[in-house]
Amino acid sequence: MDFKTLPDFLKTAPKNAKITFLIRHAERRHILPEDADNGAHVPITENGAQAAFKAGSLFPQNGPANYVASPVFRCRQTAAKIAQGRGDTKFDDPEFIIHEQKLAEFFVKDYDAYLKTLEDGFYEGICEYLKNGSHAAYKGLEEGSLEMLELVKKYSTENLNFAVTHDAWIVPCLKYFCGIECTPQKWLNFMSGIAFIFEGDSYKAEPVTFMDSGFLIFGGR
């Protein structure tokens, strides 16, 4: 299974289904060692803002949408820019976006162990977790992914919904629901993730990207 671009997804999406996009925030600059709180305050770039606005403009304005995000500012920025592009004035400012603390730290089981992964190698730690299905810092892969599904359902209050979070919490869900694996050399792109399609009591998960590709390629890593 590979990522569908947003235009391709919208061409084939069921018309009467409830759809929630669980996506990574828009482009940010590289996080530096001197950035406070492990980069929690780094905003999206101008390119990221433009890309999020453009993505929002692709969605039909034939009904309300709901927006929720990690409290981290770049996630709320991304959601607001998507809303601006779609013309959703109810959500077109980061302060109007619903804050969900769980989206900032979803799979974390042991915070001290998680901080150690940031020191030892974040990407490598996540990939070790995906390979083994368990890690001292994180909930079990199945447990965390199914809990994320329930959280997504909670905020799927309209036929169109957006949940903006971080790569660390989408990458495990991509492995569990879609069989897509990331590596330190082939990582999840900005504004990429999963479209959850709900029809009645059933659901389907499709990998989707609001960019040209669902992956960032790091040749030297």
C-alpha cells in the first residue's frame, strides 16, 4: 500500500462516508539543540503555511468540518491554515482549534524513557519500536494504535474532520493500520498520514499525503 495524494484520494472517496485525516503538521525548520522544550515552540515555515492553505482549498465547501490538534503551536497553525484554505472561519485561527493534549504525547508510556530516546536517537528509537512492537518508552503497538483510533472517532463529529499531530504518533499507526514502515532514511513527510473512512460500524484506513510524496528521503542518514 502506498500513499495517495490528496487530489487522487478525493476523486475516489465515498461521498456519504465520515472521513477523518490524521496528519503530521506542515513543514517546520530543523529542530536545533538550543531550541527550548525539544523544539515544541518551532512554528511552521512560510512554505508550510502556503502548502496547508492550498490543501484546504482542495476540499469542497459542502458542509461543516471539525479540526483538532496537538497543543503544540505548529499543529494548531497547520489546522488553522487548512481551515483558512477551505474558508472555515470558525477555525481559521490557531486559537480556535480544539487542543487535545493526547495528540502531543500519544504513544508515550514512560516519559523519562521517551526523553532518553530523544537524546540517543529519536528516529532510531521509533524504528526499533516498530520492528519489535514494544519499547520501554511506548505503549504496545496494537494498544496504542487502537487507542488512537478511538480518539479519532471521538473527534469525527462531521463528515469531514482533521486531526493534526506529530510524526512520532502517526508512524506507528501507519505500520499497524496500513503496513507502511518508515526508516531514519525514509521518514514520514509533512502533512502526510492516514485517512480514516467510517461507514456505519466499519472503517478503512488509507495512507494519504497532502504533499507530492508521503516520504522525506534523507540520503546521508
